[in-house]
Amino acid sequence: MTRIMVMFRRLISFWGECKRLSDVNTKFPSVSVESRVMFKGSLENLDMGENVKIQSGTILHLGGGSWCKDTGEIRIGDDSVISPNCVIYGCGPGGVHIGKRFDCGPNVSIFASRTDYLKDLNSHIFRAVHIGDDVTVFSNVVISPGVTIGSGAVITAGSVVTRDIPKNAFAGGIPARVIRKHTGRGHVRDY
């Protein structure tokens, strides 16, 4: 009997995922969503531009729980690519705002909230994340709450972004810092 219950629960879960994907495809017809993409929270808190691609295993948390003050938001601009196994937590006031032509590698994590460990494990800090147009973020990067990444910036693989990165900057490290910056004429200047 237990085996039948497990199979029944999996079937119900699968049906729910198919229904959710259908709702996303209806709301955003030009968006490509691969298998095993999870949308947590209300789709009312999601806005995606034209030709966005979200690859398999990605989680988009749109807020809506009591722990995040029943709020949240994720905006993704036109022609952006979210690679496999990324996590975007747009929970709480402010959310995550991503510009046009965003490109990220696999396993990138973007958080608009974090646990306030100085208070207790049930308290959270919420800060909006803003990512400009034409930003490239390589694999395994973590972007912390409250960060703004300027248009044209490039973040190197494995970085942890804890503070703002200006436009047209190459940044990397733990914590990420600006390594070089475009001069606007195709040249790069060391910092």
C-alpha cells in the first residue's frame, strides 16, 4: 500500500508541475522553459521579457510566504539566458531585477534575502538586487542581497558578489572586487 501512495503522490506532483509550466507558457508565450524548472510562489510576482530562456533544474522563488512578508518579485529582461541549476530568490520587498541580454553560467545563485543570523534563524534581511543590461555572470557565482551590478559588467566564475559592481567592469573573487574596466572604446584599463 505504501508503494502505491508514493506513486500516487509523485503523479499528483508531476501533474502540478505540468499545470504550472502551462500557466507560465500561457503568460509568457515567447519564453523557453526547459524541464525541471520550479516556480515557487505566485506567477503574479514574475515578469519576463521576450525570448527569455530558462534551462533545466532552475528554481525561481517569487516570494509569497509569511517569512518573506508575503511579498516578492523577479523581473527578467528580453533575450536573457538563465543556465541550468540556477537559484533566484526574489523573496521579500524589492525582489530581483535583471536587465536585457543577461547571460549566466550554471549554478548561479541570486538572493534578495538572507537569514539575519545576528538576531535569530527566523529573522530575515531583505534587499533588492539590480542587474543591468548586457551583464555576463559565469558559473557558480553567488550574488548577495542589496547588490547592484551595472550594465556591461562581467563577473568571473566562483565569485561572491557582496557589494555593487560598476558598469562595464570585470569583477571577481571572494568577495568580488573590480579587476578591470572597459574604457568605452574597446580597451580595458587595469585597476
